Amino acid sequence: MPPKPPPDHALTFDQAMTQAEDLLARMESGDMELEDALKAYERGMALLARCKVVLATAQQRVEEISAAADLTAAKPEPDGADAPGVSESTSDH
């Protein structure tokens, strides 16, 4: 018996996309019986849902990384100076 495929929640984005593309190619060939086509469609929709979850997770990570970078860049220098080595002295020349 062939090994059981991983559950949808364990699929990577690339794995889910590859499976969906394979299903689509089989469905487009027109060689499937109606019941098989319906099962393939249902499977394809489950794979699409998995892809959406993975993409949403990736987008959230990007936003968190960007926000953390923005916070780091916005922190003032500990001594209150805007740039290292620059003093705000004025002279009357």
C-alpha cells in the first residue's frame, strides 16, 4: 500500500500548489467521470484553502518583521542625539 499523504494542514505552500495544479490538469483533460471530477474539485478547494492559510501566515510574519524594523529604526539614541558624532553647538561667527 502506498504511504498515506500528509494531512492538508501539514502541506507546504509548494506541495499544495503542485497537487492543485495536478488536479486541474487531470480535470481539464476531460477524462474524469463526473463523480471523480466532483471529488477532484472538492480536493482542489481544500488545497486552495491551505494555500490561503499559508499565504496569510507569511503576510503576517512580513508585517511583524517590518513593524519590528520600523520600531528599531525609530528608537532615539540613548543620549538623545539624532546622529552619532554630531553636536548641536552653535557659534556666533
